[in-house]
Amino acid sequence: MRPEIAELQDAMERLGYIADPAITTALFLSREMRRPLLIEGDAGVGKTEIAKVLARLLETELIRLQCYEGLDVSTSLYEWNYQRQMLRLRIAEQDGGKTAEEIEDLIFGRSYLLERPLLRAITRREGPPVLLIDEIDRADDAFEAFLLEVLSDFQVTIPELGTIRAEHVPYVILTSNRTREIGDALRRRCLYLYIEHPSLDKEVRILRARVPEAGAVLAAEIGRFVQALRRRQLSKAPGVAETIDWAQALLHLHSAHLDRETVEQTLGCLLKDHHDLRELGPDALTADLADAVAAREETAAS
Amino acid sequence: MIPADLVHHLARFSRALREHGVAVSLSDEADGLEALTLVDVGDRDEVRRALSAALKIRPRDAAVFAELFALLWSSGAADPAAHRPPPPRVPDPLHGPSAPRRAPRPAAWPAGLVPAADVLPTGDEPGFSPEAVLRQKPFEELSAADLQAMERLLARLTLRLATRPSRRLVPTPGRGTIDLRRSFRKALAHGGEFLSLARRTRPIERARLVVLCDTSGSMDPYTRFLLTFVLALHRVARTSRSTEIFAFNTSLVRLTPSLRSLRPERIDLVLDKLAARVPDWSGGTRIGECLATFTHAYLDELVNGQTIVLILSDGLDRGDLTPLQGALRALQRRARRVLWLNPLAGDRRYEPTARAMAAALPYVDHLLPAHNLESLERLLPLLTA
């Protein structure tokens, strides 16, 4: 393994993100090759978190663009501050003595420009920021095509101002929940990473890092229980984010280990779907709990 | 510096991936090479991870990728020449040499079913129009000439397929919300006076369509017509990405990529080519397993709140019902609407008692007949909004 990749892994772990080599290798390559990284995976596996950790790691700003259907240039790139422009125009008229060109130069200056995330990401002067384009699958094809253009050249053209080139090429991370297939062209521009639900070992380590107040025993039990849940045919398998929420909920209830009553009360932290809750009937719950608790007995015995 | 043999090796590996239906482009390969220069090529796992990221391997191709990597990527990548790629062993319905080219024949024209002349209505019936007759004629009785007439009719019908408003705002000359940016631009031309306001509105957007077409033997008389209908829909859809077509019998095949590669020509020719790509055409059915395969591999990416899922099947299946119900439930939760077109439902006496059909019914928004053109016409409003 390249020492740099191992280093990256340690550094991320110090910041509380337990990454496996697949994640660090992709992140390392994206950083070295200066290519956007497209991360796909189920909800709650820690896609967005990667961008946050990367920003902290590089000690730079995280600029986030949350995508939604109908997202367009005026909300993602720039917009003129019309109200301010109009006021300035009226004042200039009253003062008089300015030519039309002077007025135009005035109101189409940078200070009348509202920078949206994409423009801010390429005009940041203090060094390259991390640009997180979150849930790109929620935006539509048209926006994807526009984004492709920005990500290829890192420059934008504003008719009134001219072309603005990136001061520093930002580190770009795109995430997708796969509610829509991302177009081939955009995919080609990026490096690609698919994050699976973590293994038991990794999940327990994540729990220990993120919820240190939960002891080793509770963390192992929680991990086992969640892993058993994921093996069932659920329509929304709980992600790591849910596991962490649940661990915190259990701590608030002062549970040192899993017992049936507490689990039943707090199951809503893990399963957020009526059908899934029903599907996991008493029998299944008993089986999964027994599975999780077996771990405790093993740990106690050893 | 990239050793030349590494370049060769990567090229060979990429070709093997392509042969197994994993889309790897030349630019992906270039990315792969660049990535290899950045990682420790002695560490096989690291090479695998790097290539997976650089070649953009999606989860559905992950298994093929892992298998080919194990086969073709020796641990000492420095000596790849020793490794001639062994014959690929991954099963692949479209390209895999392991799947014997059985030359599946498309469903033949129901040749003996050309209607006798005396069945055809004569011109002096009130309100007669050949089109009206065509609309009500059961598919089994259509002739090749009818099919062409039907294609034209379908093309016209499907043009009416307009649907719900989009969320994106576009300029409009009519009513809508005020577009400040353009209003301001226009005002500048008149010395800052807003003589008129520019407006934006939400345009009408077509639904995305996912079609799952049963090509088993019992569907033979209908398959061609239903697929003709679907292809006509595909033609009028604004972008090629808005319609996805799958065929299933004992296994599931995604037809959309084949559609894109075919030049626009007569629909019946396209159909022949498509049929040639579906293994086991006119064979048995395993609806449940096929739908489960679909939900597993494609549901996330192809079905969302704007998608209408169209299942064309007679529901004659003797398999296990659990996967069918699970798959339909997943579909219904995610799609805007799930429609099941059943040619048998055209008969007034039809009751959905076939086991699979009965099991599917609670998860289907509409069960519709699909035995003649009129029934398909009734379907059109459901494909909108």
C-alpha cells in the first residue's frame, strides 16, 4: 500500500471517520488526479460525511450545493442583486452627471453579484475549497449537463462581467442516492466510489469513535443487532447514521446493554418505515436480539 | 513512467470487461492508467480498488469486475504476458460466449389469423372508418398490413402524451411568476423603465416510463403488438432516457441499450432484432424472479416518483409468489404508478384468478386489458399526470 494512502486513512480516523481502503484509495486518487469523486451508496452510509472530513483534513472551507429538482443557474451559480441594482440606478438618476456607460459599469460590478455555491467555489482566493454537490440524482438532466461544463473547465461566463476562471481548482465531491441513473458523460468526468454498508467490525469501530460513551460491550451488541437487521429483506435498511442515532438514544435511556423492552421502545431510530416495523415481528426481534446478546456472553467468557 | 506491459495489460483487462457488458470507455482506461501510476502496483488489492474507482465500476458490475480481475490480474503485474486471457466464464445473456447462441426466433406472425374477408365490415355501415375497425380488432387477428396502419395511429396517439408540470422554470410569453433577471435586462433597453415584465412558468413534462414485457410462449400473440406500442411511445418520448424497456421470461434482459444502437427504421425490423437478443423468447415464465432481479439491479436508478411502471404479462406463472409480491411492493412504493396490462383481461368473463395475477393485484394501481388498440388508447390518459 502506498504510504500516502495509509496516512490518509490514519488522518481520517483521527477526525472520527473510519474509512476502509476502498474509500481512502478513491479519495487519494481524486486528490492527486484533481478529478471530482462521485460517491454512490444507500442513504446513511456516510457519503456526505466524507466531504466534511476532507474539508477538515485540508483545513479549508466546505462549500455545499444541495441539489433538488429544478435547480438552475440563478440558485447554483450566481444571481444579480436586483433590488440593490435598482436602488443604485434611481440614486444615480437623481444625482445626474453620470453617463449611461458609467451607470452600467457601476451596477454590474462584482459587489452587485450574489455568489451561489458553484461561483463561490471557483472564486475562493484563500486556496482550493472542498465543493460538495450533494444528492446530484435529485437534480434533473439539464442541470447535470450544465454542471458537466463547469466541472470540465472550472470557469463560468457571466455575460455582463466576462469569463471568470477558477482561482484554485476546488476538490469536488458529488454524492448520489441512486434515485436516478447519473448520465454517462458526468460519470466519465469523475472517479467513482460505491460505499456499502459497513462490516460488523468496521461498524463497531465507527460506533466506538463516534459514541465513545457507549462501552465496548454495548457497541458490539448494537453492531450485531444492526447487522442482523440488514440481512433481513427491509425496504429501508438502517445506515450507519441510524446506528449512531440509536446508540445515542440508548445512552440517554441509560442502557448498558440491549434488552427487549428498550429495543422495542427505540426501534424507531433504526427502522423508519411502517412496513419494516411490522415485518420485524416479535419472533424476528427475539432471534436478532439473541444473536446480538450472544456476542455479550462470548465477550464476557473471554 | 508507465511500463508498456502495464498499458497492454490494462487494455486487455478493459477489453475483457467490455466483452462482458461492462461499459468501459477509452477515457476510463486513460484514467485507469493515471491511477495506476499513483498507487502501489505491487499491492494487488490496492490496484483493484484504484481500478474500480478509475474505471467507474457500478455496483451491478462489481461481481463481473471482481471475477475478471481475479482471472486476469496477476499479482506480479510486471509479467502479464504470461497470462493469456482465458475464455471468460461469467454468464452474460447478451455477449457471453458461454451462453450458446441459440438463435432465438422472434415470435412469428400469427399467420393463419388473417381475418377472412367476410368478417371485415363493409363501407356502408354507419360511421364506418377503417381506423375504428382497427381499433377494436383483437391483436391475434391483425395482419401485417394492419400493423403498419396501427403504427401510424399509435404514433399519433402517443403524441398526445403530455403530462405533469416540471419543477424547472422556463421563460413564457404568457402568465407565470415574474422573472427579475430578464425583466431587468429588458428594462435597461428602455432607460430603466419596466414597460413589461418577463415571466417564467413550469413547462409540461413527460412521465418516465419503465416497461417490463413478458415474452413467454403464452404471450406470443400479443407480444409483438404490445412491444410495437411501447416502441412508438419510446419514439415520441422527448429524450431517449425517458423510456426503459426490459423483456423477461425465464430471465430479465434490458433492451434499452439495444434500442439506442439501432437506427430508426421500421418498427417490425427493430422488433426482429430485439427478439434476437432475448434468450428463450417464447419460452416459459418466471415473473416473480425476473421482477425481483429488476428491483434488485435497477429499481434505485430507473424508478422514481415520476416513473410509471408498465408490466405487460398474462400473469400465468407457477413459480413462488413471495418474490413477486416483494418486487411489486417495492415497485409500488417507489413509482408514481404501476400498471399491469393483461391481454386476457379483454375478455368480459375474465377474472384475475391465475395465482400470480391474484397475488399481484393488491400491489398494482390498475389492471388493464390489452387485447386491442382501443384498450391501449384507454391506457394513454393513465400514462399522463
